[in-house]
Amino acid sequence: MDTFPKINSSEYSDLTNVIKWFILLRWVAACGVCITLIVIQTVFGYVLPYALLYTLNGILLLVNTGYAFYFFRLKNRNLLRREIQFFLHIQICSDYIILFLLLYFSGFLSNPFSYFFVFHIMLTSYIFASAVTYRYIFILTALFLLVTAGEYFSFLPHYALSAPDSGAYRELIPQRVIGLTSTLVISAYLTTTIKARLEEKGRKTEIELNKYKDLDNIKSNFILQVTHELRGPIAALKGYHEMILKGITGKISGHTSRTLLKADHRTANLLNIIDEMIDYAYMQSGSRLKNKTSALNAADSITYNLEMYEHMAQEKQINIRTTCPRDLYIKGSRDLLNIIIGNLLTNAIKYSPERSTIILNGEKMEHMAHILVKDQGMGMKADELDSIFEEFYRTRAAREIEKDGTGLGLPIVKRAVQSLDGKISVYSEEGRGSSFHVYLPLATKPQKE
Ligand code: ADP
């Protein structure tokens, strides 16, 4: 028993449907040609090489039977992508050749059915790339010119579409009416069918997209659950380390203390990674984005983050200089703003040398709040700047300096900035430092704070 579900590609099934449709259209076309030949022969009495024309129509029927047999019986509608391409080309070419010959032996360009080439071009452009369609158009135009020149200079015989004993005007009316009406009806049919097919394709794409979004949400929720489960015990572990280090559980030797400090440092890094993953999963699942937005005081958020990461800066004796007007308000959610400032600030500290200076400023710039995080750290190469907002990307230099990074901080920041309708840009020079500029929408000062 086949336990694996069949892979369903909408593009693939669409092309096999097109083949089915083409075969059906060809049956209809062959019937149409047969009826037209009977009418112009018996009702209008045109003088044409009918035996040849009926033979051509017979060939069309035969060829289509061959296509139907190959497609439905031999291949059971199951063609490889390469075979589909080839099969469609063969069909289009045979259609052009048969239509061309039918028209040539029945008045050529004076035959109003010569407009039927338009439908073939419409169908060609529906399935093939525009370059292929233009190649077909080029070959057709060359053929038209050659045959017209041949007829004009009498190299080729001209099969005139005319009834005996009829005036030129009367002679043209029935052909033109039938030609024009059928052109209109068929173009309406083809355009509406193609439109319906495109709409159907759009609907299928939307359904598939929603399926992937659901899967992505399940994945994010899974990460969220796992990281939440991990966070508790690791945070507890860190707490125990701190208790032992503070001597609460009894006196410890200098050697144990040093080893425990290392363990505590690694546990803190692990907690950081877990926190970033939690933030990332939240951002992915979109739940953070639903947070209520309000007017946030930028100076307060900056101070909060400075206090949060002061210990990190102190360890490297980094001096953080900050200015921000008290009346700068940002429209956003507190969590998202802390994610933005927190990540940029910790990166600046991580990737800066000891005793350097970091600038963390907030200011009003035109109609936006501008937050600047500037460091004198290792900076980045120009070609690395394009990738730093991609998930899990870390520069080689960063991996050497800081082993425990995730490469998720900046993608999280970017998402947070975008969900607040803001913009982020970065300027950096290798070995000379980086500056991250965040622009967020301004808010008016709330009535009571
Ligand atoms: P992580 O810091 O965990 O590696 P991020 O997504 O925060 O992940 O950053 C991605 C990469 O961008 C970093 O690994 C680093 O190479 C580069 N980067 C970010 N901020 C800075 C900075 N201030 N100075 C130099 N490089 C930076």
C-alpha cells in the first residue's frame, strides 16, 4: 500500500490540465473545419481543393487521436516535466502547420479565418515564456511574408476564395461575417477561460500559502514551548550558582568559586540564547505583533535598557554615553521597543573592545523618532552588511569573538521595527565601528503619565 501522500504541485497539475484542454479544443476545431467546408462547398459553392482540405482536416483528427492515445492511455496523464514541455511544443507546432496549410489552400490572407492565428498565439503565450512566444511569432511572420511574396511573384499558386458568378462585395459578406463572429466568440471564450484558470491558480496558491503559514506557526509554537520548558530549569540552575557563589550554602574554596563563575557565565549565555529564541518564536507566531500600542517615553526605555545591560558594559569597562529629550514619545509597544534597543545595545557591547565608548541616543528627526546605537567595535565588511538581518547569519569575526551567538537578534529587531511601521539602517566600517539607526513613528505626549 502507498503510505506516502502524493505530492501535489499546482503548476504541474495545471500543465496536465492544459494538455487535456488542448486535446478537447482540437476535437472542437476539427468539427468546426468540417462543418465550414461542407457549408462553403454546398451552400456558397466556392471553388477550392476540397479533397486536400478534407485530408488536412483528417490529418488533424488523426494527430489529435494520437495525442489523446499517448496522453491518456500510454502515459496515463502522468508525464515528466520535460515530457510535458516537449509534448506541448509538438502540439503547438502541428497546430500551426495544419492551420497554415488549411488557410493556404483556401484563400490564404484573404480568408477571414486567418485571424485564428491570434488564438494560437494567445495559447502559446499562456503556456510558454514570452521569448518562446516571440520566436513562434517570428517564424510565422517569416512564413507569411515568404508565401505572400511567392503568390505575388507567382512562384506559388493562389487558391482564391471565391464563388462562381458572384460580385466582389456579395462574395465577401458571408465569409467576413462568419470569420468575424467566430473570431469574437472564440476570443471571448479563450480570454474568459484563461482568466478563470488564472483565478483558480491564484486561489490554489493562497490555500497553499495558508497551509505553509499554519505549518510555520506550529513550528514557532513548538519552539516556544520547548524553549519555555528549558528556560525554567536553566534559570533555576543559574540561581543556585549565584547562591553558592554568594556563600549562602556555605564557604567555598577559591578554585571552586572560579570554576563556578565559569559555569555561571555559560549558563547566563545559554539563558540569553533561550530568550532570543523565545523572542524569535513570538515574533514569528505574530503574537507579539498583536500587542497594544501606546505612547512610550523614549528616554525611559533607554534608561531601562541601560540599567538592564549595565553589568555587561562594566565587565568590559565600556563607557555608554546617552542623550534623549524627555518629551520624545514613540508609538509602539513597550516589549517591542525593549527588544529593539536591548538587542542593538547588547550587540554593541559584545562586538566592542574593552574601554571603548558606545553612544545610545534618542532624538526627533523630521516626523520620526530616531534612535542611534553607535559603537567603536570591530565593524563589518560591506558585503556582510547585506546578510546580517538574515536568520542565523553571523560574521566570521563575530563567531571568533563570541561563540554563543544565535544570529537571531537582528532578524528579531528588523521584524519588531517593521511591525511598528519603522525603518532600520546600518553603517559600518571594518575595524572602525558600526552605527544602527532606527526610525519609529512619533506619538503625542499622553495626557497623564
Ligand atoms: P548574534 O549577535 O547572536 O550573532 P545578531 O543577529 O544580533 O546575532 O547579529 C548578527 C551578526 O551581525 C552578528 O553575528 C555580527 O556578525 C553582526 N553584528 C551585529 N551587531 C554588530 C555590531 N554592533 N558590530 C559588529 N557586528 C555586528
